[in-house]
Amino acid sequence: MTGKQHWRSLGELSDSPRFRAFLESEFPPLPEAWSASSRRQFLKVMGASLGLAGLTGCRWPKETIVPFASRPENRIPGVPVQYATAMELGGYARPLLVRSYDGRPIKIEGNNLHPFLAQRGRADALAQAAILDMYDPDRSVNPLKRQDGRAVPRTWGEFLAETREPLAKLRAAGGDGLLIVSQASSSPTLAALRERLHSECPKARWFEYEPVSFDNEREGTRIALGAPHRTWLKLDAADLVVSFDDDFLMSHPAAVRYTGDFAAARARADTDRTMNRLVVIESNYSVTGSKADHRFAERASDVPVRLCQLAAELLKKGLKLPPAAATIAEALKGFDAGALQARYLPELADDLLAHAGRVLISVGPRQPAEAHAVAALLNGALGATGKTVAYIEAADAARPTHAAAIAALAQALGGDGRKMVLVLNANPVFDAPAELNFAELLSRHDAIHLGLYADETAAVSGWHVNAAHFLESWGDARAWDGTLSIVQPLIAPLYDGKTAVEMLAHVLGDEKSTAYELVRGTHSAAAPAGTFETWWQKALHDGFVEGSAARLKAPGVAEANWAAVLDSIRSAYAPPAEGEFELVFAPDYKVYDGRFANNGWLQELPDPITKLTWDNAAYISPADARRLNVRSGDFLEVAAEGRTLRIPAYVLPGHARGSVTLPLGYGRRSAGVVAKRVGFDTYSLRTASGPAVVRKASVKRGRGSRELATTQDHHAIDSALGRKEMRGRVPELAREGTLGEYKRNPKFVETRAHIFPLHQLFAGADYSQGPRWAMAIDLARCTGCSACVVACQAENNVPVVGREEVLRGREMSWIRIDRYFTGDPESDEVGVIHQPLACQHCENAPCEQVCPVAATVHDSDGLNVMVYNRCIGTRYCSNNCPYKVRRFNWFYNHHGPKHPRSGGRWLQTKLTDIEKLGNNPDVTVRSRGVMEKCTFCVQRINAVKIDAKNNQREIRDGEILTACQQTCPADAIVFGDLNDPSSAVSKLFGNDRAYELLQHLNVRTRNRYLANLKNPVREPEHPAEHAQPHGSGHGAAEGHAG
Amino acid sequence: MFPKWTNGLRVLFAGALGFVAIYVAGIVTFGFTPYATDVGYMPVQPVQYSHARHAGKLGLDCRYCHVAVEEAANATIPPTQTCMGCHANVTLDDARKALVEPILESYKTGMPIEWIRIHDLPDYAYFNHSAHVRRGIGCVSCHGRIDTMEVVYQDQPLSMSWCLDCHREPEKHLRPLDQITNMSWQPTEPQETLGARLRAEYKIDPPQDCSACHR
């Protein structure tokens, strides 16, 4: 086997003993669950079950039916209704559509009317998982007052009574001594209240703080364009996208939209044999990097220099700069590309010039403002501005940066006098720069904290007030493109929580107004008389306000001191020194900045790149790992500016050398049971001088190690015996080709595997009548963003199992995303292929043949059906499944003895009543002892089938959307009827890139994968094709057709 | 070939086999008795509502109260409001006034009435009313002569084999779509011919797959 090497993990590649031990026990260690229980406990349990045996034979529990006394209009019990709303994260709205059963929100999807999402209705993993937060039993349920170091439960009424007077006094003093700390927000209502506060209490001070933000982009565009702007990428119009440390496909408020546009440009390969090209220069391996055609690992602190070198190279090659930036040409001369060994830059410059007008350069939010300024300049010069890049003028140009705001706040708190601090949903004690020592600062003052959880900030505040979840609140917010959405509640607040606007109204002395009245008030003032009610109804129904998007602009480059800009970049640069590291703080793909830390779905979601669950780790390159003599899981001592952190290493192929990536948001000290003892607090190293990148840090090997719960080696398809063979076969599983190869040989996928003549011993079932459900997954579109995994979890009541059980390989997700690395782990260009894998619904299913009780059978549409009530849990089917997509349920109603919520100490065998509300009533809640797996969302199929039959009509193509397909931002998943030759899925089955996974087993799957495509500048010297002709060196020679 | 003492084993073995056969037969028979399937289950409801009076004597259509039956999985128990639609204007004699007291109470306070579920399928079986009543299956086929019941009870076993009996031979139960809620309807031609004709006309092809009801 020649060509690119494909591999799953470094453990597998090096065949480490740990990996081998894991593989050899397909269902890793079983008996431990017993070891904890003593004989006494055993007798107790047995006694109880004998006692219960006598109770059998009674009628099943008496159920009651409770109809409304007065039923709301259009409400049919048991029929789901969808409402549009929005979730605000980091100051940007994500437009959503939420499905509600009998008043209980069950499933979050994207708003399919919203122009920001291009009417495609997709939502990312974070937004979808937010529903679990609402039903989180760890949420704070009442106001708390801190008395003698203890938090005493109080009521909202008591809070009002006790704070009324001091607040009135503050107002009388013009707000002197009133400090307000809020998260970033785009809410017009909040802004209006803030205006009111400033006019009534001119001395009150407001600080807006987010640990992760786009402030650098604001400041960079302020330099280059004269005013702060947001960048809007038109990825569907760009042929060449160059990302300088920008993870726009994942860590971006517009990632869902961007992914769709990007995937569409990828898929042009099928129609007109062209494709966009993505070049990524970054330190950490990001999701965007995993889709790159060329990816170059560079330290994050080198990235601005690389950008300047590219600019110098472009000028040398004849790029014309606008007159306003003429001074930069001279200054750029200092950045000689040759001297700094960036071998790829000349070629990249050529490529950019060749595609001028259809290129774009994007710079990531953690890069300094100066880099953003240079990128804006280059985009203008390359003809991108207006065509592939547009700008949106920031609404609040005068706002200080978040970093400046938190510093000013610390200063104000450090000054004399006891102040009243109102913290609105923020958690500065956890996420403010470490050197400010916020906990101590805040404890000196009277603080009122409003938040979902009694978190770290609540612990030092005099008052904590439980906040309403966004699904319980009225509000408003703007998306990245400026479109205004009204946030409407799906349910009355479960614990009578309050919103930020209600709290602010109370501060202003208005205790009566509800959030509903405040939000309506904001917008009714602006509407012409008499039209408001119609406007309001339409805004609520559609989930956005028509025509409220900000105008896209193409501003020219402003006069600026470009020499100073470049000086700043140059002076910040230090060449890499042996043994020295930079630290890069990155928002986590799952817990973001820490606010989703108590969300079990997200904690258990494998990170798209590292496949890490229930933990964070310091990502380092294999070369550095070797030098430090650490392997994944070994502790590192990371020290910067006199602070140290002990955190396990994760050796990430493709990571830049001399750089350590530290995901934020873990190691929460006070967030709930799920977040407890999970991960390490990387904020403890983060100071105001290096909020994103610390240029100088020392990293050494620490004592001990921690087993990291990664899922990458779980469900490995082969035994130890065939592992070497398997490594050769991975290119066959996750097939990949280049655009050039695709043009030369459209059927290149067939060269990746032997085509065996496939014979059937017995006649298969006839599926020519009725629908023949099937799914196609396009690997060229898939970015690995994992929105589908959360969608499936929410739709199908998939339980969370906890870290311990993930380590045992017992995670339950019905769809997983296999991540394969390609290429040499030591080289810079390590590639990644993402392959979502759910049940393949084989027509000739191996699982069915071994089930002793016929618990898994085919239905007449050809679905491989799992009958939970027949299943006796032999797990034969899982053993015989070549794709390892069946999951055995070890848990009672989602909660086993080792469930995180039980703290591993007692047996919590039931979901709490609150948690039960979040289950999808259309899907059986499985219990311990049964196998489960992907059903192709049979509940969704049946719902459409029944509706079609009731109305005597045919099912339309695209009417049935599986949960994973519905949410896929890249449109990578397509489901439909194969018996309809015009259906989208039929067409994809006929696509040249389509292949069947493990076709030689003749299980005849109902899934096809479309091979991944890359579009490199040049064809690789060793195309990853089968170099050998059939029949040589591949073991099984018999049965070859040649 | 075998030692002599094994002769006794033959008897023992036959006896054991016989016991197992009887045991299995006993369990299965028990499973189908009304005791196990709850046929005849007739709990005392919070309101002594008489279907015989309303649906039988007064001739109310089932759908007057069970409004969602043609649209949704659940037929739905009516809200108190529905009762009051008539009872706000009906004067009852003193003897019967007491019967509607809980209704008035609920209407006044807005607190719902907690009815006891009689036709209780297991949670893993997903039955859909609309798919049946819009496809030629009458209410009476599963619920019996509700219009004669003073107190509603379970008329049919509601077991899986009972469901499948009809899914295999729907002809025996199909009726014209305008006779769905008519409890006393009798076919004017032999049910077999009518059923076969309606089956072709309505394109009835009831699924017998597990996935039809279990998800």
C-alpha cells in the first residue's frame, strides 16, 4: 500500500500497549461495576427484588388523563407546535425554531424562515443542547442571600423588599456607586433600559464583558476602515479562501451560515468540476483547518508576521495598494519572506493574484487588531471587498473593548467606598483575567448576581437571583448580520426566574413591568400608530423582523499610520526559541467559555478534532511531546507570568510546534454536578496582558497522568490481528481524492477498493414496492461540527453516561463522527477526514442473523428495526455489526450507578421529574438491558406517513427529514426514498463519488458515502490511489474478479 | 449402554417435559384471560358521566367532545369548557344537579378534572386515532357499544395479537367513512364483500411491521 497514510489516533499508529488492551476487550472491563458492592449490599438488593416479586400480577399503574379546564385555541394535546425564538450568545442571536409538546419545549432547530440562515433552518451543537440547560435540575431555583458565609434561600418578593431602599438611595444619588456588569448583548430593549439608566443615574457605570469576543476585529477595522466593523464573508462567492487562524466554520456566530455557503462551493465539483480552495494557517487544529486544502501549522504569534510577509510578497508581485495605504509599501520591506522560511508564501501569493476578485482573507478573533487591519487592506487591494467580503458597521462604536471594560471595573472595585455591583448573567469571578483576583474584589462590595446557576460569582455576591433561561423569557436580539429577532418564551419560567431586563427595571424602580411589557414597549414606540399589533404578530411568527438586517458595505481603506501598525506586529514578534512555548487560549467547541459546562450532552459530545469528552487538555504537537517525553494524558506543568497550571497533555497531530492550546471553560468550581471535577481551569493562567495568546511560557512534564476519555479508538472495526491490514484499509473506509483526480477519473472511488463479485446465497427480500429509505452522506461537505450528534441525542432520548462509562466504551450516541488523520504525523500537512457513522440499515443485516430472539428485524420499507421489548441483551448483534453502531444500554432510565449526577456514590435510578419533561414523547425511553441504535428517525417517518395516508396523498421528497439531516449546516446528509428515481438521495446514490462502506461484506447498506475531495494547488506526487493491481499483496486472493 | 439407574430418568424427564408444557400453556392462557388484558376494567371516574345518556339517548356525535380524533394520535378528553357549552344552559332536576357539581367546580376554579385512563396502551406502543378513523375503522370496533355504557369499561383486550388480527384482515372491520362514529351501524351487504371493496377503494394496506407501532 502506497500513498497517504490514514490513521485514527497516535495510539493506534504507534500500537501502544494501552491501545492494544482497549482493542482486545471489545466491551471493555465489565466486572468493576460489581467490585464496589459488598456482600451486605448484594443481599439487600436481592432481598428487595424478592419482595417485589410478590407484587407482580397487579394491573399496571393507574394513569390519569388531565384535560384543560379551558383549552387554548388551536392546541391539540399530543400534537407538537413550533415557535420561533432566538438564543443570544456572545452578543449575537442564533435564530431558532423550537418544537413544543403540550407546552414542553423538546427540540431546538434553526429557524427555516430566517434570512441569516438562508432559510435553511440549521442550528449548531451549542444552540441545540441549550434545551438540556433549561431542564437542568442543578439550575438555581430561588434567590439566595449570603448570610454569615452561607447562602440562604429567599423569594423574589423578599429580594425586592430588601433591595428597594438601597437602590432608591442610589438613584437619588444619581447612581453614584452603582456598577453594572453585563454580558455582551444586542438587545434593543436592554439598550433602551441602559439609556434610561444613564439619563436617570448619570453616575452609574456600565461594563460589558465577554471573555471571548470579536473586539480585535472591531479595533482592526477601526484602524483600516476608519470605523469599527463586523466582517461578513461571502464564502459561496470565493474561489480561494485564506484563513489566518480563523475558525469561521465553527467558532463563529455565523458558523452555521458560513458552513452552508462553504459546503455549497465545495459541492460545485459535482456539477461543473470546480471547487473553492481553502488555505488555513493556524496553530491549533481547528474544524476549519480540517477542511483545508492546504493547512500550515504556525504558532499563533507568528500568524500576523506571516500575513505581513504575504502582503510583502504580493506587493513584490505587483499588487496595487490604494493611495491611502501607500506608506505601507516601504514599511513592508522589513518583512522579507525568504528570511523567515515561510516556503509556502510565494506560491500562496501567486494563487491569490491569479484569483483576484474571487479571493478572501480572513483573520481570526484571537489575532491582534493590527493583523485585522492588514487583512482589510489586502482584501481591498485584491478586489475582495464588496465581492467576497462585506462589512457591517458596528452599532456601538463608542463601546470600550471587553478587556478595557474589565480592567476599568477592577479599578473601580479596587477604589474606596462600598459599591453596589449588579452582575447580569456574567461570571467574572470565573472568567475575568486571573491577576485581577475578582473574587476578592467583588466580595468587598454589595453584589447582586443574576444567573442561571449559583456559580462562582454568586458565591461571593450578597444576593444571587435565579435567572430565566432564554426558552423561558421575553427578549430581543440581533444576529451577526444585524437581523432583529424577538425572543419569545416556550414555557413559563420553571423556577420563576428573572431576565436581565426585569432586573434592570427593578434597579430603575419599576417593579411592575414584566419582560413582555418591556420588550413590547421598546418596539411599539418605534412602530407607526395602529400597525404595531400586526408587526408584532409577524415578528413573533417569523422569528425575525423583515428588512432589519444591517446594510452590507464596502468601505475603502482609510488613511492610517500603517508604519505604526506594522511596527506593532514586528515588535511583538519573537523568533521561536528552543524550549519556549506560547500559550493559546481557545473557546471550547463544547462548553464555549464555560457557560455550558453543566450540560451533559455537550460534555459527552466528542470534540470534533480530539474526540475528547468530559475533559479539556493542553494540546501539543507530537514533536514537542517527544521532546518533553509525554504522551496523551501525562500531566504538564504550564507556567506563565508566575502562575502555573497542572493539566494533562493531548498530543495532537498537525498542531504547531512551540505552541500549547488551552481550551477555556473547564474546571468550574461551582456550576452543578455535571461540571464538577471535569477538566482544568485554564482561566487561571489567563491575564489581561495575554487574553488570547501568551508569547512566553514554560512547559514541563508534571507528575502523574490522567486517563482521557477520548472516543477515537472506541468501536474500532478490527481486532488486533487485522490492525495493520486495517490501517491499509482506512483509505478504503474514508475515501478521499483530489479535484484533479476527479476530473481525470470521475470514478476514482473505485480505485480505492477491490470490487468483489458479490453473490447471494438466498434471495433477498423484495423492496420494489413502497418506499425504500436510504441516506447519503457527503464527506466533502461534512466539517465534523457535530451538530448532528446533538440533534440525534435530543430527538431520540439518547442518555448521557458520564466520564467513567465513556472510558469503558459505553457511550450511547446513535451517530458518531469518525475522525481519521491522513499523512505523516510529523509533517505539517496532516489532514483530517470526518465520517459520520450511524446504522447503515443493511438490507442483508448481519445483526439480524445472530439475534436469538428476533429483536432486530427488517420492516417492509427495509429499515433495520430494533424491537426493545423483545431484546434480552445478548449483545450478539453488536458483536456481529461490522460498523459498530449498536449501543447497549447499561443504564436505568438514563441514570446508572455511575452516572455523573449520582456522583458515583448512590444509585439514582430515575430521571428527576424536571429532566423527564425534556424527553421526546415520540420516542421510547429505553432502559437497562436493551440494544439500541439509529432508527432513521422512524417516528418522523411515521408522522409523515400517517399524514400522507390520512390525506390520500404521496409523500414528497424531502418531506421527511431525519434529525441529523435537518440540522446539518453543510447539507451533508440527505435522506429519502430510493424507489423514487427523482429523489435527491437516488441522485446521490448515482453520484460518481458514491461508495458503500465495507462493500465486500455484501451486507448491502442503505447508506452511501460521497468521497471527500481536496483541491490542492498541485496534484500530490503520490496520488493516494491503489498502486498495485488487483490480486497482489492484499490477503484474500480467492473470489477476486480482477 | 447406559447404567440401569438411568431408567428412572426417563420417567423423570417425561414428567419434567409434561410439567413445562402445562406451565407454558398455563402462562399463555393466563396472558389472554380478561384478568390479564383488563377487559371489563371499569374504574370509578371523578364525574359520573354517562355515555349512554349523551351519546346514546341524546345522540351526540363522538367528535363533538373528542375533537382531535381525526387529526391527532389522541382522541382527547374534552376540556370542561365543552361540557359547559351545553350545561351552562341546561337546567337539571335536583337529583342530577349533584352529578355535574364537579364540572361546575372545575369551570369555576379552572382546575382540570382528573379522569382515569381506561384504554391504556403501554408507553412503547404508539397508537394513532386519526390513522384509523379516517381510514374506515369505526369507534365501536375497539371501544364497543359506548353508547350503551352508563360507565365506560374496556371492551376489547387491546393486546398486540388483537391489533394484528385486524391489521392482517382489515376487511372484517372496515366500514364507509361516513359511518365511523355510528355505533349501531350494520352492513347492508355481507361484511366480507363490503370490506374487500372498501379496502381496494381506500387503498388500505395496514402495516404489520414492528416499526409501525414501536419506535
